[in-house]
Amino acid sequence: MMSAKINHQAREAQIQQFEAIQKDAAMPYNCIDCGWKGTKSQLGGWIGFSLWVGFSEPKQFCPDCGHSEFLVSGDELDAMNREDDTCTLSHPLSCHTNS
């Protein structure tokens, strides 16, 4: 009886891990350079290797333009858009521009 309970708990843990991986892969991403929109699972990727550190975190890039520095998650894009909405002509010093 005890092994059935342990097997059930292990199976539940596997299911939760699988669901978390699926949720992460479905996370929306945007490239603010070329305008690509998709999910994390559609991004290109590679894993770097360093003699000092070993394998590094996976690096992801836009499948259209190949840039990684312009990728933002849906949450990050929403936050950026909220910040841009606060920029008005009545508050020009608070507006973030490159000029």
C-alpha cells in the first residue's frame, strides 16, 4: 500500500513538472527589433560553453532576425507599454526618448 502512495506522489510530481514546462513553452515573446511575435518554444536557441564556467544558461534568439537582445516576454512588453502610456506632452521630462 505504501509503494502505491509513493508512486502516486511521484506521478503527480511528474505531471506538475510537465505542466510547468508546457506553460513556460507557451509564454508569449516579442522581438522589438523586427516585430516577430510567437511563443518561447518557437525561439531559436543554443547553449554556450566556457572553459572556466562549463555550460552556461541557454541563449535564445529571434527566429526571424537572429537578435537576442531585443527579445521581450509578453509581461515585459506590457510593462514597457504601460511606461510609454505615461509619456505625455504635459510631462516631457518624464518621457524616455533618445533625443
